[in-house]
Amino acid sequence: MFLPFFQALRKSGVPVSLGEWLTLHQALATGLAALDVTEFYHLARTILVKDERHIDRFDRAFAAAFHGATMLTVDQILQVPDLPRDWLQKLVEGQLTAEEKARIQSLGGFEALMDTLRQRLEEQKGRHQGGNRWIGTAGTSPFGAHGYNPEGIRIGQDAGHNRRAVKVWDERAFRNYADDLDLGTRNFQVALRRLRRWAREGAEAFDLDGTIRATAEKGWLDVKFRPERRNAVKVVLFLDVGGSMDEHISRVETLFSAARAAFGNLKTFYFHNCLYEQVWRDNARRHADRVDTADLLRTLGSDWRAIFVGDAAMSPYEITHPGGATEHWNRESGQVWLTRAVTQWPHHLWINPMPPARWDFSPSTAMIRSIFAGHMVAMTPQGLTQGMKDMR
């Protein structure tokens, strides 16, 4: 099964050595990515791709080699000896048909969902697995881990699978975006530098023309200095991190590095999904060291440019409802805080890493575009160029 994959990689121009191929087999022999095609894809790409220029070739070779491959059936999986419990817990997720999923109904809105969760926490005793009612694993209940429900609360799960939860009851760990990437292209930097307003300020710089002129007039060397010419634009950058943004990490890091190079006066903060009463500077300390959003609105004047980076894809409750935030109870809705931000900083922009063709499929994206009065652009050189022109 894997030999055609190796041949497809070599044919596509991915330089895979025999040693790397054997390393992949050793990793599979230890049980890594044994039954999950997505995990196998990431494992193989990590081991076999040494240069990011070859990722697209790898993707094409992977698709060609495994096109039409079928997953193991339930009966086949149950016959595997010593099958980990985690596999069985997640098994139900892939066994529901589209019609069965469509028949699963939510509980009638955010308030009803929270009330029902509170009631179940009081009633339920012990662990539960499967089913459509109790808090547990797998099954179709709106509460718990590794199950399917079109609108539920995720509790105790290592990763999102359906990305439809309206609240996530986990304390997850996010990492900071890297700001020191060696950019392979200057397109992002060139686009961001369109947002410039040069001014003479700060430290003095050598004035060659003035020195020549003064020396010629006086007959002796007369060295002249003048204030250094700097970009006077001040930018506050808000970066969405975690959840559905994980698949955009590489591009956001590229943008972040370009912003650090383009703007001398830049303040950076993180948020998750939507702006609320607090943001943070360091994801490693995001639960202990936070910054009040109200303080930023009070201390950063209206001359600052505010740039938000996020896919804007979330439950609408996270924008419209108090308590709708995924990881804490917010007293005021995200819409209130976003409106305050765009009012305080009239020069504002939302940069979306998702392709514009997919924006219309997300109600939350349409809501944020409305709050930002349409000032949302794609994370492309063309989108950034237009966004910088609008902010000027």
C-alpha cells in the first residue's frame, strides 16, 4: 500500500531518501497514526518533507497515492487486539450518516443549552459513554467529548473535530506566534508599508546635504544633524489564537513578522475568537497575566490604527450573548466590545486568513463585517494593499 506512495513522492519531485522512508515505517510500527488518515498525513509530512517548497508536491502525491482508499469497518476495528479505549470512544463520530446527523437537534438556543447543562451536572452520577443525553464521551449528546452534535458544549476534549461547539469547557494551551521568521517573500512587508506617515522625530541623524552646504558657505567643516525620519504611524495589533486558527499559524506568523518589520510603533495583543473584557501579551501566561481591554481603549488614542487578525468563524452566541465566550463567562457580549474598539479607533481593519469565497457560509463572519462597516480584507498581498489604502 505504501510503495505507490513512495513512488508518487519521487515522481512528484519530493526528495525522499531511503533513510527517511524507513524512519516513517519505524514510526508506524510504534503505533503512531495507526488508524487515522489525517494523523498519518501529518506524520508523513513531518518526516518526509524537509523544505516548505515541497509541501504542495507532497499534497499532490498523497492525494494520488491514497485516492479511493477506504477506512476500516467497525467489525474490522473491533477484531484488532489490544485496541486502545480512545479509538473506541471516537469511533462513533465517523459512523453517523448525513441524515442521522441532520436529525440530531440542538436544545433550543444558548440559554436553554446552559440551563440544561446545569441541570445535568446536578443529576448525573458517575461516568457515561455514548447516548444522546448525559455528559460523557462519544454519542450525540450536546455535552462531553468526541461526540457529534451540531450545537453543543465541548468538555474535556483534546481537539475539536466538528468545530460546532458553542462553548469549550477546557483550559487549553496556545503558543505565541513567531515574530522572527525569515520571510521568503517581501510581499506582505511591501503591502503593510503602504500604511506610512513619515515625520522628523526622535534621535538625530547625520545631515549630509546640510553639512555640504554649511561647509561651502563657511569655508570650514560644519557638521549638521537633523531629527531622524521615522514612520509616525502607531498600530495596535490583535491576533486571534487557537481553535480554528491553528490551520493558519504559518501565514499569521508571516504577517506578524512583516508587521514587526514595517511598523516601528507596534503593540501586540492576543484574543480568542472575539474581543472581550481582557486580552493578553503572552499565551504562556494568558490565564495569569491579562490586560484589561478598557485600559487599552482609555490609553491608546484615536490616532492609533487597530488591526484585528482572525478567521471570524465562531458560534454567533460568542458575539451576541453575555456568557457566550468559549472559555469564560463574559458579562458583556463580544459585539459590545468590538463596537467600542471600532468607535475608539476609527482607522480599523479586520484581516481574515479564510478565502473570501467562504465568508458567506459563516454567519459570525457576516456579523463582524457589519460591525467593522465592511472593513475586512483577505490575508493576501492584494487584500493587505487595499486594507492599508483604506486605513490611510
